[in-house]
Amino acid sequence: MRYTPRFSALTSLAAIGLAVLASAASGQTKDEQTIRALSEQWQRDVAAQNVDKIIANYAADAVVMMSHIRPATGTPAIRGMWAEAVKTPGLKLKWTPTKIEVVSPTVATEYGSYTESYDTPQGKATDAGDYVTIWRKVNGKWRVALDAPVTSTPLSAAPTEMGEAQLVAASNLTWSDFERPGFDPGIRLAVLHGDPGKSGSYTVRLQLPAGYRFPVHWHPSAENLTVVSGTFLLGMGNTADANALKTYSTGDYIYIPPRHAHFGGSGTDGPTIVQLHGQGPFQTMVGVPK
């Protein structure tokens, strides 16, 4: 009988322990359900193009790491990324969590897969992949600390080109007027390689007169720009803001992603020449992507 009090004490402790574990499990289940509901609402906000509600899911210091581009860190960068993304024509984005694990009272991980489709000038495009999202509880609310979708679609291989080696002397360039609706006259264009109006690689040079300004516009494909001479001004965004212009000099290189609105011009100290290369057709769309 001397063991009875001890046994009773152990039984009580075990019961308390089970109650604590049950309470913790219940809390974890509730948090999992909350995160799942937030994830589902997030998708509805994307479909509604409601950037404010999308951004409300993120912590102030959140990081978004997408395939093939530099991470977006902090609210302004993530807002800019989503503001452009939701305007993608015909965008349909869906993700499905396969596992939501609450690893502590303030940290949870979500794993799953996603699919998306959107319209392009060449027709419907699709993408698919997997993602991991790390959630952190901030002031009692779950917020995204890290969002990392990873595409399973391989990058398209650049077409292999055959042909003779080519040398173009600057003194032999043939310049013609570069005329685009919405652009003031004055820009001149010289083709160094390829045909910018067709599929395939191209290399061209543009000459801008001193003090020239071009409007907000975008290109369906990526643009690689190198300043050959003079002073080049460039700003990124959907509104032409002189305060956002940055100055680039001879030898500077700029990469502009597809569907990325930008604006700018040349300095007042003389003409500016820039060289562009990429995959054609080279199309210029005035305004911002819809």
C-alpha cells in the first residue's frame, strides 16, 4: 500500500501532462486552420487585384524569393511586385497547401504546389511549381515572413544561331528614324545584328538628342541596355517622375525585365547612344502593362 500515494501522484501528473498536450495540439490545430483560411483568402485577393489586402498578409520585413529574379524585401518592394503581377492579362493563380505545420507558438511552415496561367501576345502561357511559406505570429496575428515559390518549368533554351562572323564599324552604321506612337521625334536607330521586327536575337543602337525624354512604356520581352556614349537617364515605375530618374554613363549596363514599365531620356550635354540586345520581336508599348 505504500506505493499507492506515489502512484496517485504520478497518475495526476500524467493527467496534467496529457491535458497540456491536448491543449497544445488544439492550439496548433486552430493555428493551422487560421493559416489555411488566410492562404485561401489571399488567393481571392489576388483574383480581385486587391493589392492592399495582399500586402496585409506580409510582415514588414518579409522576403519574397521567386525563381530567376532577385528577392523582394520589405513592404515597398513586395507591394511593387504584386502591383505589377495582378495586372498581368488573364492571370489565374492557384496554390494548394499539402502541409501546414505549426512548429512553435509563433512560427509555422506551409508547403504546397501552385499553377498559373496568363495571356501573352503569343497566346496563353502557363507555369507550375512548388512553394514554401514561413509564417510568423506578429502581435497575435499570422503574417508571412518568407514566401518562396519555385517554378518547375525549365527556362527556354536560347535558339542556336549559325552564320558568318560579323564586324560592324561604327563609321559604317546606317541610321534611320525610330518612330513609335507616343514618342516625340528625334530618336535614330541602327541595326547591328538580326532583325528586331522578327523572332530571334537582335542588336540595335539608339541615338537620342540632347535633353530628349521618352514616355512610360514597356516591352513584352527582356531588354538588355548598354550605354555607348553620353548620359542616359532611366526611371522605373508606372508614372514618369523626374525625381526617380537615375543617371548612367558610358559602359553602364541595365537589365529591364519583361513587362516592366520605365521612362527616361538623355542628358543635356550632347547626344546619347545606347545599345540594346535581346530576343525579338522588339515591341514598344506606351503606357503600363494591363
